[in-house]
Amino acid sequence: MENYHKTKITELACPHPIANLPKDTIEMKVKESSKIRNLMGFAIGKMESDNTREILFTGTGKAVSKAISCVEIMKRRLKGLHQITKLFYKQVEELWEPIVSEAGLDSLTVKRNIPAICILLSKDNLSTNELGYQPPGSFDAFWVHSLKEEAQKKKRRGGAGIGRGGKQHVSGRGERPKKSRS
């Protein structure tokens, strides 16, 4: 591809993964270069108002993880939000032209499937039968359960152990003591 340069990128139309959204739903299109602080300032401000009931976060490619981060921040700040998550692929068509036209090379058209995510947050109840549905508070319940399990494992192992601030004793089996900096 060193003899080509990208001249045109076309995003092919695909059906929206979450159907029947109200017209007044705010859509936050998260880009790779978006600043989370800017996105969250606007989104939280809108969701705190009484007239906004739903907000939709979308991200494509490298912005998928950033969109997820925004949603998790939003759920922590505003309790009681219902969530529906949809994963899908967007098809992109790229046109590559030869750098040197006299080289006898043809133009190339490349179709790529790029991962995308669509996350709907709502103050109102959503269909619990919908694939990708998460009820409010399910995140906290998961972490409370995980922390309890972790605490039980520590009790069985016998406390903090090495690496948790305790002194490490050298056993004398081929280990060198660290040189002190004086």
C-alpha cells in the first residue's frame, strides 16, 4: 500500500440498532479525539434537567472504550438509570488512488467492518426482555459481591502477606540483599 494514498472514506448506511427512539433523544457521538470532560459536562447537564428522559451514546472504532467510560461515569453520577447496550459493525468503504499515476496501478476500493457500540441510558423503565438490558444498580451489586468474595479469600490465606506493606524477610536461598543508598 506504499504506492497508494487514501482519497475518500464513505460510511455506508446501516439501520440503527436501537429502534423506536423518541425524536427528542439526545445523541452523544463520541469520537476518538473527544474529551470526556466536555462530553460529560454537556450530557450530565442535560440529564439533570427534568425534560430530558433519555440519552444515547455512540462510538465507533477506537471511540468504543471512550463511549463506555462516559456511560459508566454517567451511571455513577446519576443513580437509577436503565441501560440498553447494542454492539454492531459499521461498514466503511475506502477509495485508494495510486500516488504515481504513470505506474499503471488501478484505484482500489476497500470495504472494512468497524466495531461500534450504542448505549441508551434512560430515567424511565425500559423493556427488560431487550437484549443488552441492565437494570439500575446492577453494577454496584456486582462489585459488592466481588469485594465480599475477595475479603473471604484473604481471610482463608491468612491476612495481608508480603507485598501489602509488611516487611519482607530474605530467606538466604540465593537472594541478594538490596544495596542501600547512603
